[in-house]
Amino acid sequence: MELSTIWNITCVVLAFAFIIFVHELGHFVAAKALGFKVEEFAIGFGKKLFSFKRGETEYSLRLVPLGGFNKLPEIDSMLARITWPLFWRRFVVLVAGATFNILSAFVAIWIAIAFTGMPTGTSVVESVASGYAADGALQPKDNILSVNGVALDGEFNNDIRNIITSNTELDIALIRGGEERTVHVNKDKDVPVGIMMERTVKTAPFFDSFGIAKSLSASLLAQIHDGFATLGKMGGGEIAKNVSGPVGISTEMFAVKSQLGITGLVFMFAVISIQIGIFNLLPIPLLDGGRITFDAVQLVTRNAFGERTVEAISYVGIAIIGALFLLGLGADLNRLLGG
């Protein structure tokens, strides 16, 4: 294995680890600030590889790098009776992980734009996904001139992306093999057309980078939110084509790192960090959003959950998260095997 490949793999692993670290750091900082006891701050699951203790908290690195956790006795228990003072303190701690993910994405984008530029889609098609609307209409190396009369001017920006996503009929002017032509594409509204554009790095003046990062972060947040909403409307087959698990995400991060270097990896870090932040706020048992939902139910009803109810809720959460993991892994393997 070449040194460059080893380096790219190492960078991807470190990026994942840092996303996890940032998320758990958010919970940790909020818990400490609000006076909750933190018994352990851990990155990874399973057997401890390394640990040390400072004050009341043990800090550990564990064998399986697929997540992390804070051991918070006053928050981990769902058997406590929820009062308003306890609810809002627990709420702040639970949303802090996602908040730190989103803030870290903004900071990463800002730093990248300020020092190295930002990855930008060009007007040249890199690949066309099989089974999507563009399959058969567009080809790799097509140079797109305009979509529904709106010129690209060499850059595949958010305006063009929104036009493609929100319309059901697309007239795409392009150059193929030195000849100019127009192709017509029919598609479902709010469903991706199935093309990946070649990318380049676009620089920006230092003092403009803050505003660009803020705008781009807001755009990414909206796109990812809309993506989750779109998945909710899809059938099982469509979801399997659109989701990615750990293998697919790692593969994409590796490809972007190989093509665009650290700058590309930083922007992939930002996208995945926001995705993880939003995902953790979904009302699924065991996730932060699920915990907030159950706290709210207990606050409104003024009743604590019984032990059997908590156990049932935990099993449901494990089943849902396990199913989602297997769905993503299955989709990754299907793509890798050419399905």
C-alpha cells in the first residue's frame, strides 16, 4: 500500500474520530457548566485502550471507534420524575452535542475558505448514477452550459442545484464531443437527478471568508434537513439507493481527500458533522432527540416512566438504530458489488 493511500485513510479515520469527539465534547461542556456529574468521557465503545482520571471524571479511549459517550447518572436515567428546572437543564445538555457539531462545521469551513479555498462543483459531469433520471441522458465529461435557460458559467452552484432538484422537467444545454446540444430530462420533484460534477478548489479573500462560511453552512444545514425530509417520503427501494453507511461515507471521504486534499476532507467533515448533529436530534429512542421527547412527555404528564417501559423503549431504540445501520451497510455493499 502506497504511503499516500495510508495517509489518506489515516486522515479519514481522524476526521471521523474528531466528529465524535466534538459531539461528545458538547455534551460534556454543557453538563459541567450546569452542574451535572460526568463520571466518564469516552471516545469509542468496548474495551478500554487508554484511560486516566481527573477529578470526578474518567477520560477513556475505547476499542470500537463507532461513537462515544458521556456517563451522566442524572441524565442517563429515564426513571427520574421530570420537573421544569430539571427538564431545561437536561435539554441543554442533550442538544449541546448537535450544536457543537454544527458550530464545528462552520468553523471548519471558515478556516478552510480563509486559508486554502473551498471545493466547488464545475460545469463538467464526473459521473452519472445508474437508475436515476439523468441515466442515459447525460454522460461523463458533458460540459453543461445551462439548465432551463440559467447559465452555469463554469460553476455548479446552489442556484443550479435548486433548479434541478425543484423542477420535474429539465432542458439541459451542453457540449459533448465538441458539439453543442440540448437534452430533456423528466424527473420527480425534490429527487436528485443523479449526477456528480467534477470539482475544483475556489479561493476567496480572507475578510470575505466569514460571510461565505456562514452562508454555506446555512445552505448545507438546509440541504441536509431537506434530505432527511425527502428520505421520509421515499419507499424502501429508493431509500436503499440514496443512503450510505459507514463504508460508503468513508469511501466518499477517501475519494474527496484523494482528489482535493485536506480542503476537500474539511468540507466532507463539515457535511458529515451536520448530518450527525441533525440525525441525533431525531425522536428515536436512545438518540438525543428521543431522550428530549421522552423528557417532554414525562414533563407534560407529570409521571415518570416505569422500569418496564424504559426497558421496552431501549429495545425499540436498539432495533431502530440497528436496522438503520444494516440498511446503510447493505446499500454500501450493494453499490460496491455493482448492484
